[in-house]
Amino acid sequence: MADQDKTGANFVPTPPRDAPVNTVGMGAMIKKNLFAGPVSWVATPVLLFIIVSVLWHVFSWGLLRATNHGASNRTCHLAERTSLLSQHEITILMADKLLLSKSYQSQDQRQFWVDSQSTWGRFALGTLGFGPSYGELLTAEIMGNREVSRALSQRAEILATINKDIEFIERNPDPDATLHPGLANVVAGKDLLAGREALKAAVTAQDPVAFEAARSEFDDMVHWGEAHNGACWTVVKRRWQQFMYGFYPKEQVWRVATTALLLLLGGLSLLWPGRSSASRSLSAAVVGGLIGYTVSSGVGLASGGLLLALALSVGLALLYEQLDVGKRGLIFFLGFPLVAIWLLIRFSLPQAITLPSTWGQWVFGLIMMAIWALFFWQSWQRQTQSHSFKPITNLVYLAVGVLTFYVFLTVRVDVDGQQLSSFQELLGRLRLSDVEVDNVWGGLLATAVTGLTGIAVSLPLGVILALGRRSDLPIVSTFSTGFIEFVRGVPLITILFMASVLLPLFLPEGVTINKLFRALVGVSLFASAYMAEVIRGGLQGLSKGQTEGADSLGLSYWQTQRFIILPQALKISIPGIVNTFIGLYKDTTLLSIIGIFDLLGVGSRSVLPSLEWARLEAEVYAFIALFFFVSCFFMSRYSQHLERRLATGHEH
């Protein structure tokens, strides 16, 4: 009776069984989605063939047959011209003209050949005995066809053009203007002019043997051309600095690199706060070392100055990484914009540091010492309360404190040319000239500054506009609604034209605002209107119970929004927010229309119009498209990572 339950029925447990075959795993997924029915059985192979063919063509063109050799498009066009020496097109031409050859006497045979237009069909018929073989037809008519003779003469002209290109490259004083090693080996010992004359003589004499001998001399050139007749990335290599920095002074580009590294330091620290302490410290030390090396290379420091710049940069980066997330965010969002403007536009140190002014040194030095002492005291208090002392953190604080004391209390920059210490030399060399924004900024620099500024400004401004549109105050609600609807009702290019062309007409005489700054304001206001609607959708997705619960706790309006409403609304709105960011980032290409040479403007209005890079539109636009794809894909993937990390309370 042990197997009977209380009702008296026998209970026999069902043994576990494996899942049915072909219902789980990759095979089941393929069967369910790709081969689910007769239509899928036909459509899937066809679509796969089309996709693979397109991808293989792109892969072959962009990588396998691509080249980045040389100093101009001549080196890339050599591959295109040598591939034209192939006999394939001429062979097809001759075969087409042989359709009505006298070798076929009957009308039926001639009509049969007319209906069989493919090279494979003609070859198969010749092989089966329905007429002369393909090779016999080629030999019989090779010199009796005017179309073929004209094509062979064109081959001779192609050889002459190749010879001129090779001579131009060899005469070019540019050290990078060298012949491609593969082509150099192929043409070594060849006389292209003699080969051209041999082809012409064979055509004139109608001598197939002489023609075949002359043609075979260039087979290896044909093979090289077909193997390298792909994308010409030489344009990207030669114009890399212009694509990245526009017309920024070449000797000052280290300032742009330093700004990018500071952004990387802050971004890694804030976007991935959940990493281990060792990982964060390692990344901060690496980025800090790169910053120190970039600065020292830009100002041309000796070995002593290089070591000091590396030590100071690594120490400050580690100190920044040891702070909690809130302080890192406060320092980054308040300090980075000022430092970026200081670096990109003007990098002249204050007078109190660079001139021998005792009073200025003491005031500035005491301020820096006070800030350092405040951070150190807070860190020490946290360690005391938690009874967990951090010797590495304390050592970094101590080193930074000593350097701060040395720099701001004892350093004297001698302006009379006397012997200076390494750090004094560093301070003296950092007095650099200003860099104007108009007609200088461009390329990726202009694109990144516009996109990141628009993203950074549109989010907080969009939050304010969204809250203002839901406000109970009529004036606030009316203004917010009117601004949002007006901006969303006009295209971005209209706002950019207004900021670029119309705004200067309303400014007082003598007052000017540079074009890039006006574009930044227009892009930020445009994006904030769309961001406000995205955030308003997140706010409407929350129930009134959230606000009522906050009211019952006695929280004020701003406390409710800060601690309860906005965190939930922003988490809900992450997909829409990132979608707006991506759209804004791609819309920066409109800057080229108002005369700002962004990344697209540099390619379309500076590089391609040059005769040096003519006919390379595909390579330039492919490079720009690849950059935007990688950037937008990274933002999309990070938003998905952020959604998974913040998906609290939604586990199934």
C-alpha cells in the first residue's frame, strides 16, 4: 500500500525523458526559422546565396584585393589598368563576332549559334564536334576582325599609360611614392614601350603567333592587376590627419589627443563602475601614462621631463580613480568641459604659474593644497570608519601632495633663459598659442565635439523641458510646450541655417560668434526638444502611485523627481534616449552644408575634389560609413548592457 496515495489510486512517477530530437539546439532553430515550409526551402538558399555573394564581393574588394600603397591614386589605378590587359573581354568579343563565321555553311547552324550566346555553350558545341573548336575559331579570326584589332590597339595604349604612371611615380620626390613591390617585381626587366610596339606590329602583320608571344609577356602584369584591383585605401592613409583633425595645426594635434584621452579616462571610470578595483586602477594607470607621453611628445621634453610628466599623469589618474562614483562624476562633468575648451582652443597657463610672482604662486598653491587636503581627509575618514586602510591610495595621495607642494610653492620659471629644471621646462613650454575655431576645426574633431556636446546638453535640458511640459504652472507649461513643438516642427538644417546665416544679422556691430559655437547651440536645442518627448513618455509610463507615495513620505517636488520619478523614467526611456543620441550623432553630417568641414565635409569637399584623389568616392564614403557604423553600434550595445544592468525588479 506504500504506492497508494490517500485516494487509494496507485501513483507511478513518470521517468525523465530527453527532449524530442530536432526540437532544441541550433538544428531546431534552423529548421523552425529557415526551413519551415516549401516557401522557406526555396527562399532560404536563394537569400543566403545573394547575401554571401554580396558580402564576398565587399570583402574581396575591401580587403583581399585592396591596397594602401603609394602616395596618390596613380599607384591604385595601376592595378585597374593592368587588369584591363586581360584577354577575357577581347576573347568574348571575338567569339560574338564569329557567330556568322564562314565556317558554318547552313542557315540552321548559324541560327543555332545566334541562339547560343554563352561562351560555355559555344565551347561545349565545339567540344562535341558540331563545328571547329573554340581555339581554332580564335586562331582563324584573331587578325581578321576590325573590332578585335581596335581592342588590341587599346591594349597598346594602356601599356603606354602604365609606362607614364610608373615614370611619374619614380620621379616623384615624395619618399612614400614608390612602386608597389608586387608590380615592381613584375615589370622588372620589361620594356613596356617595346611591348606596345610589338602588339601593334603583330596586328598590322596579322601574325597570330607574334601576337600571342607579345601578349604572353604581360600575363603576370594582368594577374597582379586582377589581384590588387580593389579598394584604394591610400587616400585614407595619406589624408588620415585631415580626416581626424581637419585643418588643426599639425604641431598642435597632441592637444586633441590629450583631450580624447581625458574623455576616455572619465568614460571608462563612469560607464563601467562595476569593474574590480584592480581593473580600474590598471586602466587608469595606462590612460594616465598615455596622457603623460602625449603631452611630453607634443611639447618636446627631454628624458627627465618625460619621466616627470609620466609620473604626474599616472598619479593624478590613479587618484581620480580612487574617488567614489559621485565625486568622479562631479569632477568629470564640471571639469572636463573647461579643460577641453582650455586644451582645444587655448592652452596658456595662468600668469601666477608661469611668471616669477611669489604672491601668485602662494595663492594658487594654497588653493591646490587645500583641495588636495580635503580629498585626503575624506578618504582617511572613510578608511577609519570602515577599519580598512588602503596603503596604495594613501601613497598616491602623498605623492600628489609632494608634487603639488613642489610645483606651486617652490617652482620659479626663469624668463631670462637661465637653466631650468625639468618641471620648470615643462611649465615654460606649455605656453602655447591660441587655435582659432573657424576654418580650422574639422574632420572627426568637429563631428565628435558637435555630437558629444549635443548629447551632453540635450539630456539635462530635455529633462527640464519634459518636467516643464507636465508642470501645473501655465507659463512654464506653455513655454515648454511651445518650444518643443516649434523645434520639432522644423528640420535641423533650417535651424543650422538660421544659426549660421541669420543670427549674425541680429548681433550688434562688432560682436561676432564663431560658426561652430552657433552650430553647437542649434544642434543642442534641436536635440533637447526630441529628448524632452522621449523622457515625457517615460514619465507617463509611471503610475500616480509613485508620486502619491512620495507625498505621503513628506518629500518635496524636487526630492520626488530626483529620488523616485526620474530614476525610473530614465530607466524606462533608455532605448528612446539612445536612439535620439544615435540620430543626433549622424545628423552632425549636416554641418558640411553650412560650411563646417566635419568628417563628411572633409571627404566630400576637401579630399575628393583634389585631382590627386579623383575617382575614389567609394573608398572615402565607405570609410566614413564604417566609422559611423562602429560608433553607433557601440552606443547601441552599451545601451543594451545598461538596460540589463538596471533591469531590477523585472526578472522572470
